[in-house]
Amino acid sequence: MKPDATAPEAQSQPLKQTESKTRPPVKREKWKEEEVCAVEKHLMSFITTCRVPGKKDCDKCLQNEKEALKTRDCSEV
């Protein structure tokens, strides 16, 4: 059996330039001195060795510095 030419999947059209699937720009917030000091205090060994900390390391930093990093989450640390 041949597919029907009027079926919806046969009539799909390519996306136009204005319909692309790009994300809207994200508003980035500048880090406060208190936040920078809190992160450096706990993650300086990663910074100096040019390594990326794991999720556990970021969560530990957030737990220990709740007040300073209250507006940040793990992906931002």
C-alpha cells in the first residue's frame, strides 16, 4: 500500500527562518564579590588546576555558603 499524498506527514513543510528552534537570550547576572569569595573559598583547587568540579563539589559549596549563594544553583557555580 502506498502512502496517501494528502496525509499530514507528506504535507510537512520545512521550517522558515523565523520559526527556527533557537533559545531566547538568557539574562546573565554579574557575580557579587561575596559570591566570588564563597566559590573561591571552596573550589579554588579546581580553579588553579583548570579542572571542572563535579556536581557533588558544587552542591557541597552551595550547602556551606547558603547565604552568599542563595540566588545561584549548581549549574551556575
